[in-house]
Amino acid sequence: QVQLVESGGGLVLAGGSLRLSCTASGFSINGYSMSWFRQAPGKEREFVVGLSAGGDSVSTADSVKGRFTVSRENARNMVYLQMTVLNVEDTAVYYCAASPRLMSPAQKEYEYIYWGQGTQVTVSS
């Protein structure tokens, strides 16, 4: 059974940092681009940051550039999202997703075939 399980969400003060983890099971992330999306209340889900299967190409949304970093640990079948200088606009449910696209990470949801259930990140002022 294929699963992606996010963890590490919670409540953080503006300006703070948080690290999310995504654990994959039922498949190997080796052959997949891995990305993070988020959905804020009342808004559509949006691409945040992604890392290619080989780890050599990164795509990052302008809204989080310089603040969010994605990494992967293929041996442990895990992906991470390091978030720094958080602001209230970063409040959302964060989702981990896997795409069979090998090159630069796709930013469109339809290119992703596996999704986690999401973890809530709340940034308070």
C-alpha cells in the first residue's frame, strides 16, 4: 500500500522555523520527484517547492524563496521541508507529493500521483 505521511506541523510564532518530514512507504522515492504543496483556508492548493528525482534540480515558489528548503534522504525514503522566517501567510495545510517526472519538479498537481494527508502549519503573530 502506497503511503505518504507528513509530520512536524504545529503552531509557531512569526519569524520562527519549522521542519516538516514526509515518510514514504509502499514505493521507493528514488524514481520520483518529490514536492511540497500547501493549501491555506479558502484558497486553492499551491506548489511550494520541489526536488527532482536525482536531487539536482529544485523548483521554488517565489513566495518562499530564500526561506524554504527541500531535501530528500532516499535511503530512508523521506523528504523534508525546512521552513524559516515564517509569517502568517504561510499558515496552511502542507502536503507531500510524488511525481514520476524525473527532471525538474513539476508545479502542476496533475503531474503528481501520490499524495499525503497533510499536516497543519499555523503561524501566529
